[in-house]
Amino acid sequence: MRDGRSLVKDVFVTTKLQPVLPQITIPPSLATPNNVTTTIVDTSAFPRERVELNKEIRKCNAILLVYSDHYSYERVALFWMPHFRSLGVNVPVILCANKSDLTAATHIGQVVEDEMLPLMAEFKEIDSCIRTSAREHHNINEVFFLCQKAVTDPIAPLFDSKESNLKPACVSALQRVFYLCDRDQDGFLNDKEVHDFQTKCFGKPLGDSDLHSIKETILRYNSDAVSDQGITQSGFITLNKIFAEKGRHETVWLILRTFHYTNSISLHSSFLHPKFDVPPNTSAELSPAGYRFFVDLFLLHDKDSDGGLNTSELSALFAPTPGLPSPWLDSSFPSSTVSNEGGHITLQGWLAQWSMTTFFSPSTTLAYLAYLGFEPPASSPRATTTSALKLTKPRKRRKRATVERNVLLAYVLGHPGSGKSSLLDAFLARPFSSTYHPTIKPRTAVNSVELPGGKQCTLILEELGELEPAILENEAKLTTADLLVYTYDSSDPDSFSHITNLRSTYPHLDDLPALYVALKADNDKTTQRSEVQPEEYTAALGMSKPLHVSVTWGSVSELFVQIAEAAMWPAGAYPGGKEDEEGDRTGLWIALGVVICAGAAFVGIWRRMKG
């Protein structure tokens, strides 16, 4: 079959015309727009060469299918496309009508309409069509550019040719791009934002006349997509749809790749989850840059300036993400943090929630920093979203050690009904409810606490619910806690025995600092049905006696300060029998050294006096 395949290929070689030319390679230096190396393999349609043909088809990234007359055109639908499918290959096919010099110029539109469009409608594998003439060197570079573009910038993930619309995944990605470029979050790309977008994606500014032309083009397709405020999101989507329809889908890909999308229109895994290892006994916290980013994000989306993010504002904020982080859903957000009277999360609660997320799951915070458009400082071009986080110094479980971290975790333990849930509610400044609701799943509450001297820290209180035994058995899980808060109902005679039973069942709890709290102090105090009363029990341990508080008292806030202090400076929160062996040994050697020095000095003085 003579359809001009070798004639097309012969443009790049100067040998005598052959039925099948040897494989040739076009280097990037030959002005190919995609700057890639292209290997062209010529094939034969003869049946005796079918095995070799099938082998090459299975290896290729794209197929240039050439026809030049009615017979070879009919073979496209009757043989070639079914044959490709029978081989199980799924690569783009570029349909080439060669020997266009033999067709009158006035018939070009008819050729496209009668020959090419029906084939494209029938076979989705056909990526694009083009007419060429090897004799006149017409569209030769262009046909190989189309082959390259079909591989490097495929149209299939972007555009549904049957529906003549961008595909949902592409629309979703472009909506996120619009969100990130709409710096003031007013729903429009103003001229400055368009210029910034142009520079970021294409590395050069956009002229005023070009910007005006773009707006005019959008308006021809969507009359409501441009206003005095700028280009709307639908206008931005329309513009990219025009690019795809006009065969300029490489422009859409350039935009998506600038914003870290892969060929499957998903964000790069390395972008969402950069390498960030948390060594044992350390934890992750937000860095100053991370705090600043989340503060700015909150202020930007608090449209009504009421100091809280309502449901619609939160929905708008998380629009470029998969939704609320899964740890937030597990913690029953927003009930896990501080909110205003309307139930809307405050800035204090927003920052506390992200601090807790970073403490428990730094990978989640890193992913959402990427979704939400965190940009590392310009002074660190190689930095990633990890610059929004920092690692704490390793924690040492020693009686005299200070915990050098700003996010602290305390497990709240106690008998069911002792008031643990009410304590967590009071921590979040929620109104007291006398209705008892047993805690089944673990519950967390996070808030900031101001320590004496003005130092701020984030305190996480976690009530373990029915998982309390399982978590207390898991020593690895316990190591994440900075403090245990033992609570009991001072008006319930059976409440304190739960604590003594816990400590006898799990003796390794003595390895953690602890604080004892007598709740419901507004009720009449009763004698506990325990071998030892709480005050005597703590005294025997060499620890402070229980703190008597009530969540109905305004002074309950002082308890949270004491919890944070005990977690950060645990010297007085260990049982007396739990001594810091390393510290004691050091003290012993110091004392011994003093005795030796004193003895030596005495002997020296005695000898002088004797002499």
C-alpha cells in the first residue's frame, strides 16, 4: 500500500526512497516545541510483516495513521482502528491525510467534514487530524508536533469531544487554580491577578491589548463571564475550554502543571506529601510561617468580619480541597475547638485546631497546605510546604526535665460520670449541661492557654471513652501524652476507687507525670469508698493533693493553666517513689565530690598545722 508514510518520514532523511525506512531519531535540537526526543518507526502493512508491525504498535506511545486515497481511507475504519483495539493498545492516534497537493484547495473543508470528523466521532482514540504533503513539505513539522503533543499534552484527560466540554476532573482542577489566583477571594480575577497568573504560568507579563483581547474572546462565548471587577470563575473555565477546542490544549497543560498536576489531573504525591520525618520523642508544630498562613487564610474568608467562620465561609475556604480533613471529622469538628456564640469557629479555635492536627498528623497538615496554596518564602526557592512546620526538641522522660514544645497533650482519666466531658466543655467555654451523656468514642478538646509570664501554648485534652483500657495498655500510645489528669467526682463515694484500680492494673502509668482533680466541688463532698482517701493517697505518693474545682465556677480556667504547667514542668507531677535515676546519680557524684574535696582540704590544713 502506497499512502506516503515513507514520503513523510523521508523529509528527515536524504536517502533514496524505500518501502520501509530504518528507525530515525529527531533530537530536541530540531526545534520541536515540546523539547523532547522523538523516535520515528516506519512500518509495513504487508501481511508477512504483521508480527513485526504488532510488536512495534505495542511499544509505541502514539500512532501516526496515514492515508492518501479512498482505498486507504476506507481501511482506517474497516481494518486499522479495529486492529489497534484487538491488540489492546490505548495510545493516541493522529490521522494524517497525505498527498494533499493532489486535492484542490477549495475542497479542503469538504475533506475535513466528510472524511476526518466522522472518524473522530466514531473512534475516541483519534486525537487529532491533519492534512500534509511530503512533496511540498506542507505541515510536515506540524504532524510530528501533533504526535509529540498527543503524548506530552494529551487531550483525552482534558476534553470530551463527544460532549464538546471539559471533563469534570479538568474543571475541578481549573477551579482550584482560579481559587489560588483569586488572592482577595472576591470571585473575580482582576487585572493584577491575571497578570500575576500569566507571569507564574508563562514566565512573561501580559500586555494590556492582549488582556483586552482575552476578555473579548471570553465574552463572545459567555456574556456574563467578564465584568468591571474582572474575569469570573466560569469565564476562566470558558477560556480554557476555548484553548482545548482550538487544539491549544498544551496551554491548559502548562497551567495545570504549574500548579503541580500530573497527567492524570491529580496533584503530585511528592507535592502533597513531601518527605517530613518525625523522630521518636519529638513532635511537629506549626512554624511562624505556618501560623501566619493560617491566620491570613482565616481573615481572608471571614467575609462578615464577625470573628468566626460560618458554614458557608468554611465551605468556600475548603473549596480547593477534598473537604474537611478526616482527623477533623473524627474529632467532631467544630465541637472540638473554640467557637463563638453562633457556633462558628474563632481565630483562636482555628489555630488551635491546626496545631492539634499538626501534632497528631503532620502529613495531613502538609497536604492541606498544598491544597490551600501555601507558598514557601521567596528567599528559599527549593523550600516546600515543610517550611510551614517545625520539629520540637526530643522529650526526655525525666523528673527534672522541661518539655520544650508549644503543643501539649493530656489524657483525662476517671470513672464514668465523674465530669470529664463537662470539663472539656468548660475548657472550650461551652455552657454547662446537667444532662449526662456517656462518652463512647474518644473525644478531644483543644484551646490555647496563657501561662504565667505571658507564654502561650496549645493544650489538647483527650477523654478516652470506652477505649480507655485499650489505650492505657498501649505503652507506645501513652508516650505521646505529656500528662495524665486523674479525675473523680468528689460527691460520688465510688468515684475515686476507679483511679486506684487503674494505677494498680497499669503500673507503667507511674512513668508519666500526673495531676489529681476532684470535680463537682460545688456539691457536698463525701467520703470515698476506698482503702485510702484521696488526700492521703496523693500524700503517700509524694504528690500534691487533689485540686477541688467545679466547671460551674469561673475559676475553673485556672485549672487548665495548672494542667499546662504540670505538662511543661513536670517536676512535681511524678510519684515520689519515681525518682530521676540519672539526676539522682549526678547529684550523688556531686555530693561525693564535695566530700572528697572537703576531706582533702582538711588533711592539708592538718598537716600544715602539724608541721
